[in-house]
Amino acid sequence: MKNTTTYFAETKWTAEDVKSIRPKWSLKKCEEALSGIEGELTDRMTELGFETMDVLLDLNEKEKA
């Protein structure tokens, strides 16, 4: 059976993203750090994503009313 799920607003992070926050770090250190926080980052992004989605849906409904 074919997967029919459509995904929206996907986010991916790179060592370069970490380096923009920690410019003195090497890319290797940035990659290691990102790997070490990946689980917590994913959890927090999901939590904030649901909060943001709720707020934006409310605003969208109010604009259409």
C-alpha cells in the first residue's frame, strides 16, 4: 500500500547552522554537538511546532471571519 501522508514545514539542521551560533567551533565539533542534542532538539521543535500551529490556525480563522 502506498503511503499517502503529505508532510509540511520540514526542518533539517546542519553543522553550518550550529557554526552560525558558535562561530569559533570547528565544523566537526558543531556536528558532534548537534548529534548530541538531536533528540532534545526534535522534541522541543515538535512542542513549539504544535504551539505555533495552534496560534497561527487561530489567527487564520479570525482573519477569515
